[in-house]
Amino acid sequence: MLKVSAAEFQRNIGRYQDLALTQPIVVTRNGRERTVMISTEEYNRLKRRDREVLSLDDFTDEDIAAIAAARAPEEAKAFDHEVEE
């Protein structure tokens, strides 16, 4: 990930827009990360992933069997008190 200052970004915005097509560009202000420029393709991929909703019809019998057989790891027991009635 490439980091540039806000001033550098403003001076060469076209260059950084082109670079953002292949890698995220972190824009800093006063040395702190403030924003990230990514391609619209990457943005849309992330948005699709964020809002993907599946119905039971989307799962195979093997998927359902795997979910039914899944067990929480031992570390998860530390949170049992949060679901006890």
C-alpha cells in the first residue's frame, strides 16, 4: 500500500488515480492515515461482499451437513456467559 501526504496527493492527483487502479493509496495528513483511494472495481467488489445474502436454496446438502457438524473452538467457551439465560 502506497502512502502519500495530502499535499503530494493534491499536486499529483492524476498519477495517484492511475496507481489506485492497481493498489490502494493511503492519503495522510499531519502524518496520520486519513483516507484510502481504491479503484471502483475494488470498491464494488467490497460492497457486494458486504451485502451478500444467501437463502437455504443456495447451499448444497454438503454445505448444510458441514454447518451442522461444525463446533466452536475451545476459546469460544469464554463467551458462554453472554448467551446464558
